[in-house]
Amino acid sequence: MTYGGYSDHMVARERYIVRFPENMPLDAGAPLLCAGITVYSPMKYYGLSEPGMHIAVVGLGGLGHVAVKFAKAFGARVTVVSTSPKKEEEALKRLGADSFLVSTNMDQLKVKLIVPPNLLLGLLKANGKLILVGAPEKPLELPAFSVIMGK
């Protein structure tokens, strides 16, 4: 069969092919090809797929859901950081996160910084990694001192 002069057969290298299980509806698997690769790729690249890591996922939306699932599958301890206290049950019970922090609760976060990028940097250990996979609405401003001190 041909479509606009193209055959319905395609040749590709095996390493670039993904086979969906016969019993998985395409619409159920699609998030793994989009949100999944968006979070999986940097997690692997930055060495966050090793068991025993402690990973914080900031924001429990589409990417955040998938990030929590991958991090748990890698054997990480996962903390979800969200502005919405209503997402705690979903994070802990449904997705299996180990802990949940409300980003607007400074007592819970135990950091004194209140500017959002500073807040995230304050949660990192020395030499920690802050990886952005979402597109923020406004440009991020990272204070040089916080970056330098945390390496």
C-alpha cells in the first residue's frame, strides 16, 4: 500500500524502534513517548537513574507524574515539591513518592530564601543538579552567589 507515493513500510535501525505491547492502547502509551522521554533522557544523562539517589520533583503535572514514576522505578527516594497541598495524597499514595513538601510553607522547607530560583537552589545539596524540563513563563534569574556556593 502507498500513501502519497510512500510505501507503508519503513526501514529503521533497531535501536530506534519502540514496540508497543499489543494490549496497550496507543493513547495510553503516547505520554511515555512525549513526557516520558522528556524526563527520562535528562535523568539518565545526569546520572539520576542510579539506585539510592534522592530526587525532588518540583511540580506535579504531566511531566512531574512521569518523573516520579521513573525515579521510583530507578530506586530513588522521591520528594515531591508542589504549591498545592491538595496534591499530597496523589503524590504519596497514587504515585509512590516518599515525601511531600509544600513550596509555600517555609517552615516545611527549612530554608530562608523566598525567591523561587533561590528556593530551589537552597534545597540542593552541594554539587546537586537542578534540571529544567518545563518551559517557565518568565525568564529565570539565578543569583550567581547561590550557584557558586552550591557548586
